[in-house]
Amino acid sequence: MRLPNFLKRYHLKDYKMNLVLLVLALSVIGVFVIGSAEPDNQSRQIIGLAFGLFVMVIVSLIDYVWLMDFYWLIYGFVVLILGAVLVIGTEVNGATRWINLGFTQFQPSELAKILLILFFAKFITEHEDEISEPRTLLKYAVLCGIPLALIIAEPNLSTTICTALVLCLLIYIGGLSYKFIGTVLMILIPVAVIFLSIVVQPNQPFLKDYQQERILAFLEPEKYASDGAYQQRNSVMAIGSGQLTGKGLNNTTTESVKNGDFILEPSTDFIFAIVGEELGFIGSCIIIALLLLIVIQCILIGRRSQNLSGRIICCGVGGLIGIQSFINIGVATQLIPNTGVPLPFISYGLTSLVSLYIGIGLVLNVGLQPKKYQ
């Protein structure tokens, strides 16, 4: 029987079970940590995990080259959902980032990150020979700018920065010339220094007040100890109090920072603080190691890919996981200013979890491809 165009005959031995096991192990740890941080969210995360695994398997069996034939439809869908959230989205704490679907809250920007990787993998492959030409770079910049502008309008600066870094990584993997990269860095570094020197001044025009406060709190934590730096200081305290082996999940000790409700968003943005306090240094290192191994596996699969688009997809998904992990852990440990992104496969959030599993499914399909595309 002839298979549909989007399906191919794959060999089970080519299925990268080591990547699946790494992702599953991290997700299971996440379920337990969420259950300790906010028990009401645990059952929903389990449902999200089960659905994510199902979607991952389905996506892993769909030929990614066939999917990329619809890349303009994918891009249009991304713009549509990002625009829709600004119109019909639910406002929470001054930000409109979610669409209420009745049974859950859908965050379009999380799915958009994965779909944009797929779109630009095709776009870069189509323009591989002229990727460093000004006309191609202008097209790339415009196509990147539209979804980024919609995300920042929510407003969601952290996701905008994360997505922008991933998009920069994609074009680098696509073969952008080092001469152009060097020129851009020579311009961006002094511009960034000037920008930072301006945004810390009173009445600056670029950032909202709460965004400026987060930067100032990072630069002067003692001055903002009771407001802007409060969360990060408590997070560092929680991580340090866990010492080597932690206080244990679901502990009831009165000395716990979590039990004292000193950490807001304990199951999302600051979940690493819970990890540090309850699983200790050893548990924190295990989670960081699992994240690192997942990123490495994505890169290795990409290196063995038979074409450029496969390499871009794998490195893009791996880069996204690595960048989000660095930002989340960096915020929790006060290495960077406070900004909210989920810790991949650990933080509570069904859209984020399922979207990442879609990304892993794409990586698995790249690894399954047995023949070189012409």
C-alpha cells in the first residue's frame, strides 16, 4: 500500500530514544516539582505531558520536508495567532498574552517560536546561496520583525528577546558570513551600551516603568530589596538554603522560603528556586545536565542531517531550549535582570510544554530520514 506524501517508511532503530528518554525524565521531574510548588497545577501538567508525548510521536512521523512546503501558510498562521491575542486575548497583570479556550489558556507566542523555526528553516534553505546579500538580509529582517513586533506589543519583552536570539542563531547556522556578523557586532555593542545608559535614567522613553525597575534592581539590588529585587533575592535565598541534597519535595518545614510564600510564580518563572531549595545542589545539577544533554542531542542529530533545513530545525530547537534555560536559571540565580520565561519541560504551562514536544518531534523526524534529499 502506498503511504501518503507526508508519511515515509522509517526504521525503529533510527528513532532517537535517548533524546525521548532525556525529555521524558526532565518532564517527570517537572511534574513532581510542580506538585510541590503548586499542587493544584500538577494534574493539569500530567495531562499536558501525556498530550505532548502523543503530539511528539505524531509529528516525528510526519516528513518535515513535506511540512516545509507549506511554510508561507505556517508564517501566516503565526502572524494570525499573534495578532488574535492582541484582539481577543485575556489581560492579566497589564499584559495580553493568552487566549481563553474555555478548558485552558493558550499562549500563542510559545507555539510561534517553534513554527518560526520551521518557517525560517525553509526560507534560509531557499536563499542559501545569497544568504549574506543585503536584499536577502532585508527580507529576513522584515519577516522576523513582524512577529517580534506583535509579541512585544502584548507586551512580552522576555519572549521577544528569546525569540530574536533564536532567529539570529538560525541565520548563523544558515551560513551568514563572519564578515557581516563582525560588522553587526561592532555596531550593536556600542548601541547597546548607549541604550542601557539611557534606560536607567529618569523619564527614559524606551521601557515601561516596571521594565526599567527590573534593570535598576539588578544593578542596585540593595536599594530595591523590598520591591524590584525582592523576588530574585528570595530565589537566591531558597536555592542556597537547599544546600547539597535539599529539604525534600513537599516538605512542611517552617524555614522553607516556598512554604512562607516568599516566592511568586513558584511553578513557572521561579521554579528553579523550588528545585534548588527542595532538591539541593545535586538535584539542580541533574536538571541542568539533562537540559544540556538534550541540547547536545539536538545538535548531534542536526549535524548528521542530510540537508541544511534539517540542521537548522535541530539547532534551532536545541538553541531555543538552551537560551530559555539560561534565561530562566539566570533570573532565578540573579545573574541577569528579572524577566519571565519558562524553564523547558520543568515549568508549569501547557502551551509551552506541548510546543516544546512539537519541536522535539521535528528533531526526531530529522533523525529518522534515511535518504539524502536532492
